[in-house]
Amino acid sequence: MGIEIINEPSVIYGKPSLASIDDAIIKPTNEVPSKKYFMALSVTITMLLIGAVSLGLTFYKGTGLWGLKNPVGWGFDIVNFVFWVGIGHAGTLISAILFLFRQKWRTGIARFAEGMTIFAVMTAALFPAIHTGRPWLDGYLMPYPNQHWLWPNFTSPLLWDVFAISTYFTVSFVFWYIGLIPDFATMRDKLAKNADSITQKIKKVAYTVLSLGWRFSNRHWSHYEMMYLVLAGFATPLVLSVHTIVSFDFAVSIIPGWHTTIFPPYFVAGAIFSGFAMVQNVLIIIRKIFDLEHIITIDTLEKMNKIILVTGMMVGYAYGMEFFIAWYSGHEAESFAFINRAFGPFAWSYWIMVSCNVIFPQLFWSKKLRTNIYFMFVIGVLVNVGMWFERFVITVTSLSRDFLPSSWSYYVPSLIDFGILIGSFGLFFTLLFIFIRTMPVVSIAEVKAVIEGSQPTHHHDDEGH
Amino acid sequence: MEEKILHSVTGIFETPDDIIKAAKGVSSAGYKKYDIHTPYPVHGMDKAMKLPWSPLGYVALVLGLTGASLAILLMWWTMSVDYPIVIGGKPLFALPAFIPVTFELTVLSASIGTVLAMIIFLFKFPNTSHPLHDTPYIKKVSSDKYGVSIEASDKMFDLNKAKDFLHKLGAKDIEEIYWDNEELNTVKTIWDKKFLGGLVMIAIIVGGGTYFAINKLVYMTPFNWMMEQPRLDAQSVPVYFNDGFSMRQPVEGTVARGWMPYLITDADTAQLSDAKYMNPVPPTEFNLNKGQRNYNVFCSPCHDYHGTGVSRLKAANKQDFPNPPSLHSAKLRGWSDARIYHVITKGQNTMPSYALQITPEERWQIVHYVRTLQRAMNAKPEDVK
């Protein structure tokens, strides 16, 4: 009995020529987009403006406009922060960890996921900044010799967050940009040197500057590939560290329901879970609108669904384990905190979380369902709703009922809270739409490298061939 | 027309197999200054070109270690040396709590530094004026063709030989690439007016913006609302109360913090020799020094530095001012500490009360100092042993 070698299906459908890949990927940046694009953009910009007005009011009047009151001092601001940082985890995971594991199917979606990471982290970083109440004083979080002769407290998880988020953003941005350089060069070379129209001229200058003068030299590719490996090596532990440190914000405190060691792995799994759901959702729309169905294939989406299924079960395990430890510890406040989650005044949010995160993704066991575009889209949306509620459950239920029953209270978010939440989605999708119109959403060079016939046959060492 | 200077000769190949063969051919022919251009990294090309292993891994290692040590150094200096303060019961050098920031700074410096090292030192980028740019050749290799370029600066370069050689390898579209004369003749200097003008503009914008943000913006609404909160200040016109006070009267019998009322009247002084009115401040060197300091400030103008009662005020031509009695009389030496304290607190004859100027603790310190003076002026034989 021989070993059966299962051939992976080709990453890209059909056998497109190299030049046709250029055209397919660059097309959205050259054409005047359809009416649908502008309609979508106007919706997201409206959402962004709602957020801007809510934030402006917050800056003017103060955080008293939010629903925060004792004992719930962390509300929508922190929930949204953790949610958006989580969304940002898929991108670097796809581009770094899957790169190290030589998963070729990542090529079609890596660039897009990286872009999403950057926008999600930008959106996320907004929340701790406004959460301080006086965001114009946030500069004091940086360790610099200031006139107060004070330094930040390096032993505080909240300061670790500042470093984790800013490092994560910078490294993701560099990773993204390094990948874009050859593609910018390709786009630059598609444009004539002395074009007539002013937009062509602007584009030419922009892409020339952004490509830094890349000229596809193999002497450069050699360093470039090593660089990519090194960056992936650094970004891999970085991805895992970011949500770990975010979870420290909770786990290092003593509030029942927060003070658990399961938080770091549980948060990382949840982040990958929600990030993949968001990437999958947006990709389904993008490949449809811009005719990239042969590059972002259904196989790729299916593989993403499998990861959603796996991480969803990890999250489910964590939910169960939390309950077990709460009982096993024999700690009265701890067991109360969890019973309160499932059956207390916030039980509705807990059961939304469990059904969206644990129950519905189980349907992905069926191959028929996980390859159905419409079905997977719905599950992706549900997962993101569920993951938002997970953060809500963790943050709000634990705070609203801690050790002192005399200070217990119910949390009601205000309209301004919802305005900022809507605005965060508006910011994220507006940035995404601008990205789609101005940059290649799929890595041209990487896709070319994995299509059939793009690499030399392995016989070139034999002279007799 | 000015003669153009040759940069290189280029040729185009159609398939990855061809370009690998061509790369091997060019490198084994002995050319050193040549390059292969491909739209994506072709496997096996580094081997075919006999390129050395990229040193970037070592660069990253060195930069990462540098970042880690700088991070530890920063946290050690700020948390344990410059501003040592115990937080959450952790030691001043709390290594476990420093790990997250150390890790993040390691990753940050290693990845950013390695990328910059690659772009600036290995690629010599940004360089958008390379002769290859905007040639038909680079437009092909940036899309779907594979190219070889042999540079004219190579030692064994000869135009016709190189062209023949490329032709023999099977290259198509053989092309000569020339330097741009205009570009070559431009001398770059930092004294360029445009460059300096730009620099000045940037300095003005950044400086002005920073000045505005730090000195003006933070004092504007709403940024100044921390200072101007709706509140009742002392001496301000009250908004809510009709009695004319913005501050409320405390409940009767309220005692201010640190200001226990002194309830003993002059009639009760007899009980002050009781043991429960002992001096509560220990006669340490610190307390005696403070007592001396306050005695010299508040008491010495009348009582003299040594308690003799020779008033400096009288000496300053204020003839009407009576000298106080000496502090060394038998009567005063017989007084209890509390009795002296009582005089400082309540005053006596011409002497006013010093309760408002001197805190209770300082009064007790002064009492100690007065006792020291008395003992020094009336020393017993055993005192000088």
C-alpha cells in the first residue's frame, strides 16, 4: 500500500496569464467605480459623521455623556476597543503565521487582511485615547522627559497596552507596506511617463514615490524574501502578545470574573475567531464587486471557515472552563460572578454570546454549508455580533456586580455611546473603501509566484534536459 | 547633441526556465555586474546567480538585542533610580512586570530597524532616477516577462560582445539603456534654494503648530474646563445660598483636622503640673533644632536668644517697650512643660497668644528648647561631666 499524496487544489482558479492578473487586480484603481460603490461609501461616511458628532460632543461636554456610572466605569469604550483590536488579529495571523506554515492559500487574501488589520487597529486605538476623557493629554503615556519630572508606570497593564498597540500597529503597517512596494512599482510601470490627464500624472508621481524606486532586481528580491521571513518571525509572537496584553488589563485586576489565568489564550483565540469572520465577510463582498472570484476562491473561503470553526470551539471551551474553575475554586464571589453572567440581569447578552459564538459556527461541520457563500456570510456576521457581546459580557457584568452588593447597579449605554460605536464602523469601512480604490487589494507579486507555470520546473539542474 | 553614456544592455526572456538558464549562463561567463529582473521572486534564482546568503537575519538579531537592553535600561532607570516609588507592593525593579514592554520594544526595534537597514543600506532606496526606470524593458519585467541586464561598468563589458552573448542565450528585445544626461549633470547640494526654502517652511509650520498647541490651544474651550469647573470659590458671590456665604458653616462643635481646641483657661493653670499634660514631643536632636529655629524667629525678639529677657525691641529705640521677665528665674524653672506651653498658647500680660503663628507640635518643640536654655544657664555639676 503506497502513501496517497493528496494534491492541494491550485490556489488560483483557471490558468490566468501573468498580465491578466495585473489587469484584474489593478482594475478597481483605474476605473470610475460603479454607483453601488458610491452608495456604500456615502453610507459609511454618514456613519463616520455620526461618530464624529458624538465624539465632538464628548470632547466638549466630557465623558459624562456616556452611560458610565459607578460601579461600571468601563463600558462601550473598552468593549469597542477590545472588539476592534480582536478584528485586527486576523491580518497579521494570515500574513505572518500562515506564511511561516507555508500556506499558499493565504496569498489571495493576505494583503486585504493586512489592510483590515491596520484599519481595525486604528479604530481600536481611538477608544483608549478617548476613554481617558481628556485625549489631548494622552501624550503623557509616552515615556519622555517632561516638565513634571514624571515617568509612566511600567508595571501597569494599561501602559503595556500602549506599547503593545503602538508596536502592533507599526509592525503591521511596515509589513503591509513592504508587501506593497513591488505592487506599487507594477502600477507605476503601467502608467506612461508623460501622461496628459492630471489624474494620471498624480497617480504616476504617487506610485513612483511609494514604490521607492523598486526595479524587480533579483539582488533585491533575495534580501526582500529574507526580510519577509524575519518580519514574519517577529510578527508571529507579536500577534499572540497583543491580545494577551489586552487580556492583562482585565486579568491583572481582582474583579471576580476577570481575575483568571485563562484570559490570555482565551482572548487570542477569540480575536482570531472574530478577525477571520470579519475578513471572510468583507472578502465575500469584494470578490463579488470587483470580479476577483478566480483569485479569492471558494476554497480559500472554506479554509477560513474551518479556522472559524476551530477557534469558535476554543472559545466555547474557554466559556465552559471558566464556569468549571469558578465552581472548583470554591471562591464565593467568583462562582457568583459566573452564575450572575448566565442568569443575572445581563443574561440576555450572555446567551446572545453563547449562541452566536459556540452554537451557530457548529453548522460549519457540514461541507455543503461552509462552501455556501450566503450561508457563510450570515454566520460571519453572527460571529462578530457574538464576539462583540463577549466583550460586553466580560466587561459589564463583572463590573456591575462585584464584591460589594451595596454598590451594584445596572448599565445603560447612552445614545452617544451608540453614536461612537456606529462611527467606529464608519471609520473602518470608509478607510477600507478608500484602500480598495487606491491600492492593489491582492498582492500581485505573491499571486504571480503561486500560479501554475510561474516557477521553474525542477529539472533545470540537469544539463541533459 | 551631447553624447549619452551607456548604462547597460538588456534582454527579455519568456519563461522562468529560460531565465534560470540565462542567469547561469551570464554568471558562468564571468560577468560580475549584471542583474536579473523578475516580476516576482523566482525559486532557485539566488543559486543560479550565486548570490550570498542575505545578512538581514543577523541585523535583526543585533537590533532586537539592542532594543531589549535599551528597554530594560529605560525601565530600570525611570522606575528604580529617577523616580523610585512603590506601586502595588512590587519591588522597584520588578522584572516580571517589565517583560511585556521589553518584548514589544524588542520586536519594534528589530523589525523597523531591519526594514530600514534593507531599504537604505542594501537597496540604496529611495532612488527613483535609476536609468532602468521608465524604459520599455522595466515595463515588461514588472508585468509578465523576465529580463537580464549586463551593466557597462563591468570589467569585461563590450557592447557588441554583450549583445551577441544575450542573443546566443535566446534573449528577445535586446535594448541599450543610457543614463539621462540631465540627471547626471545635476549636482545635488544642501545649499539648493528650493531645499533650504522647504526646510524653513517645514520649521515654521512645525514650530508654529507646536507653539499654538502647547501655549494656546490647551487654554481654549473646552480644553480649559478642568480649570474652570462650575463650583463655588472662596470669596465668590454665592449662587445657591441666601446668607451671603459660598462656604457652609460647619456643624457646631466641629473640630478641624490637626487643630484640637485648647480648652484650659488661665484659672485652671494649677492642674497643668499634672502628669497627663506631659510634653508629647520627644526631645530628639531634630525637635530641638526645630524648637531653636522657631524660638529664634518668634520668641527671641523680646526674650533674647538666650532667654535673658533683654529685648532687642527695646534696644531698637522703643523705650516704652518693657523687658519681659527672664526665663531663668526659679519660678519659671519650677513650671511644668505644659505651663510654658499654656503661656505660648494663651499669652500673658503684654505677651499675645502665639496659637495662630505656631502649631501645637512646634510649641512643644519650643518648650524643649526653653528647657535646654534653662539647663545651660543653670548647669549643675553633673551636667558638665
